[in-house]
Amino acid sequence: MLALGALLLVLLLAGCGEQPLLSEVSFSKDRITPNADGQDDVLVIRYRLARAADLSIYFLDEAGNRYVFRDRQPRAPTGEREPYSVYFSGIVDGYTLPGETFDGFTVTHRVLQDGVYTWVVEATEENGHTERVTGTLTIAEADTALPELRNFTVSPPLFTPNRDGISDRARMNVFVTKPYVSLRVYLVGEDGVRYHVGEDERSPARPGERGLHTFDYDAGVDQGADPPPDGTYTVWAEVQDAIGQRVVAASALTIQNGGVPRAYILNAEVEWSARSVALGETLWFTLTVENDSATPIRTSGPPPGTVYESDQNYATLGETIQSGVFRVGIHCENALINYPWRWAVGDESVLIKDEEGHLYLPPFTRAVVTGGIRFVSVEGKRNPQYCWAGLIHEDVEISSVNDRVDPVFLFIQVP
Ligand SMILES: [Ca+2]
Ligand SMILES: [Ca+2]
């Protein structure tokens, strides 16, 4: 018993160091046809490592060119476990054929061309000791057409996602030359964080189809989310076909003045001049608008202090609706249009003007807004009627908190 134990120990000691680093290396097939038809598309590579090593798997064509599948990846010893196994479907790191150039995109993963290759599985220990096992693999009927990305464009190259109606969206276009299984567009900033861009529902080609694909980017602000921080981003388009070939293209996009505008009528409070006015008299209001966000909010005329005749509206004063503009409005129940009387959310003393003359209430700023309506007739049946104030984000929304604010039950005295 003791003798047998000692003998085993001796044998184990003798084996140590002589055990091959790399063993049980196998390819489950010697021929594959990488074309996603479900027949011989994939094989399994197996190997066993006696000690920790960097592992490479590559292929040599008849001219000796090398195609990389795994490049010096650190691996732990296999130990008591099953051998390492990995699927191989003919896809290697991107390469170019003699005389081939790609315009505007890069191939990161590509199928081997049809031919006979020498495969090499190679392990290198830290001390430099290397072992390799080789064999032969035939590639046939490979679907070698690449899913090329043509004319990947981002426009405009600088945008301001802040719902002010000016340059709030960026558009990405790309033409894919082959049907595919995934197409992704995303921004990557200096911190490496990815921001996904969704494909436009009105994209000319349907998802997965060859053709022009368009992406519409609002930086998330349409859903009320804060956009990525201001700065310049790399925009990536990344496509993968059915056999796993991958192509990428890059462009750039700068975000400036990004943010979600948030503004309120302070304390939901309106000061009305009267509850009862005679025909020909003016109802005055005073309220305070607060920009409670880090984003400037855009506005347009007429300025506070303007008095409307009751049969006028913002359009008759030449101050039509502009998408993205905030204005204070007054609405009375008998009015024929929504909030017919509207005013800028501040006057010259507080508003700032950009190069194009657009007016903004700066971040975290308050402004007092007054205005009047001179009642020249009693339209509609109701008298008295409710009148109220609102803060309107034109063509975007009137948030519930800014609608029907502080109503007054107004009586118009008719002689
Ligand atoms: Ca096949
Ligand atoms: Ca904007």
C-alpha cells in the first residue's frame, strides 16, 4: 500500500514539467461553408492548457498571409474542467484583399475567402515557452459580400437640443449595401459612455433591409430626459450581417446649450386688476415667470405691457406662433381660439438676444409680466365667464401645471 502510494508520487513528480502546455487540440470540422444556410456554418475548436498562457488562434492562407481569430488572450489552466471550446464560423479580424480600399468605413470582422487554410492554435507561457498545433481547414461557399456602410453623414454637425425650436434635432443617414441583422448608431463621449440613437420610423429602407437608413436624434429631451453633456461626440454606425461580418463608420456631433427647459408661473399666482370691467375698459394681469432650469427659454413678442383689443389676437398683431417659444397667454371661456392674447415672458431688462435676434429668458431667472385686454364687445353667451393665465410652450405643450392658472370669474358690464 505504502509502496504503491510512493510509486504514484514518483510518477506525478516525473510528469510535472514534462506535461505539454497545449493538448487535446481539435477542430470539429475540416470544411465549413459560412453562408448562414444552417449547413456546415460553424465548427467547434477545443484545446486544453496545462498552465496559464496567452492563447492565439489564426489561419494562414496558401500565400502565408495571417488571419486572426484570437490574438494572445490570457487563459487560465484548464485544470480538472472540460477543455476550452469556442465556436468558429469563418469570421476573423478585419483584413483587406490586395488592391482593396474602403471609403468611409472600416471592416472589423470579416469572413475568410474560399480556400484552404492552415489553422494554428498557439499558446505562450510567461517565460516565453510556446507550443502550437496546426491543421487544415477548407472554406467554401463563403458569403463574402460585405455589409458596406456608404455615405454615413450627421447633420447638422452642431446642434442645440433644448426644445427652443432652433436646431433641436440631428439627423444621421447611412446606406447599407446588404441585408443585415443589426444596425446601431450611437454617440460616444470622452468618458466612453454610449448614447443610443433610434432609427427613424420614416426610414426609407425597413430595418434589416439593404438601402438608406435614417436616424433622428433629439438627445432625449423630447421625453424630458437630460441630454448628454455639452461637448463633441464621436458618432458610430455599426452593422452586422447574418454570418457575423461587422463594419463601422464614424462621424462627429457637437452638442451645445443642451437641456430640458422648465418654466412656471411663480406660485401659480396671477394678480388681476378687477373681477368686473365695463365695456371699453381694460382688464390687467400681473404674474411672474420663473425659468427653473439651466437652459435658456426662448420667447417672442409682443412685449409685456401690450394691451390687446378683445377682438384681436397674437396673429393679428403679427406675432404668430413659433415652435419652441414660451409665451404667457390669457384665455377667456368665450374666446374662439386657444389663448388668443399672448406676451413675451419678460422685457428687454431681463431677456437676452442671440446673434440671430432670438430672445431668451436666461437660466434660473424670474421676470414680471403684465398685460391688458380692452373689452370692446361681449362675444359668446357667458357673462360672467372664467378667464385664466397660461404659460405656453408653442407647438410643444402647455404642461398641466401651466394651464388654467388662477382663474378669475369676470363680469363685463354692458350699458
Ligand atoms: Ca453553410
Ligand atoms: Ca435648440
